[in-house]
Amino acid sequence: MNDFRRGWKLMRYTYGIRSNCIQAGVFLLMGIVFRFTEGDGYFGMMGGFFWITIPILPVQLIFTLGVADLVNVSPMRKKMQTIFPVAVNLICMTVVYLAELAICAVRLCVSPEKAEQVGRSVILLAVMMALVMVYLGVCYKYFVVSTLFIVPTMILWMQMQSPTKNQAFVNFLFRYRELPFGMAAAIGFGILIVGALAEYLLTRLFYRAPLSKVAQAAPLRKAL
């Protein structure tokens, strides 16, 4: 816990914290706008995309500390590239997930007959969040390769937001069992935990690899 507090205090020295906060605010507003303008899509294409990318920003800030000599020679170096970004990412992803569940709960009060459809959307959301976690476990060491994986995956996820396609995907995962909203939400939390564990194992596996220059802001690349 003390290490987590120290890591959180170091966040004030990250590069681009103001621009990242502004960017997070823009993503939040864009997600809200698309959330209510994309018809019957409970997560939609663009709304879901903007909200899922918000947790990437604090992780990006943490890895800017990797170019600082003060951090690199400190006992916190390993934790700042492994457990700390994973913990921050899981917290942020959970907040976004809870916000999505709250929206779904409100909409279910209006249209309770769509409970199973919403449950399928919740599962898809959690799966995509877990994949983003896996991406963040690798991208700051191998940016190009990991990005070539996540971009087509995000495109595929956005294309699966129609009720017919997400029903087929979830039916494949759960062998056509009924999936009430409450059960889907609980399974989604489990998927997030699995994603965080995978992210942590990847950060440990690639810890000794150098930080990718491409993943850092242009002014920081000279320090790598």
C-alpha cells in the first residue's frame, strides 16, 4: 500500500498530465454524446470506443516516468512498470464498466424486455476491455506489433455491436444458455480480473525490454 501511495505521488511529475486530462474530458463528453445518439445500441460503436480508451491515458502518463533517471535508479522502477500501472488501469476500467452498467440499468427500467440483449452487450464490453488491458501490458515495450493487433480487434468489436452479431458471439461463448443482466454483469467483472492478471503477467514478462520510443511523446524520445 505504501508503494502504491508513492507511485501515486509520482504521477504529479508525469509528462503531459494537463493535456491528458483534457483529452480524457473530451473522450468522456464524446462518449456521452454518442451514447445517446446511436439508437438502440447500448454501447454503440463510437460511444463505447471513446469510453474504453479513457483508462489508457493514466497508464500512458505512468510510462512517461520510465524516461526519468530518478525513477530508473530507484527501488520503485520495477513496480512503476508492472504492478502500479496494472492497478491504476484496473481501477479506471472498473469505473468505466460501472458507469456502463449504470446506464444499462436505467435503460432496462424503461425497456425490461431487452435484458438479455443488454447482457450480451455487457459481455462484449468486458471482453474488449480485457483485450485493451492485454494491449497495455505490451504496447509500451513493443508498440508497433501490439498496435497492429489491437486496431483490427477494435474495428471488429465495433462491427459486432448490432444485436444479431453480439448474440451470435455470446451464444458461442456460453453455448446458448440464457444470460440475465445480473449474471452478465458478474461475468464481466470476472473478465476484467482475468484481463488485469494477463496484463500483469505480460508486464513482468517484458519488464527488462527497453521502452519503445514510438510509444512516448516526441520530446521524451531523445531520453531513451
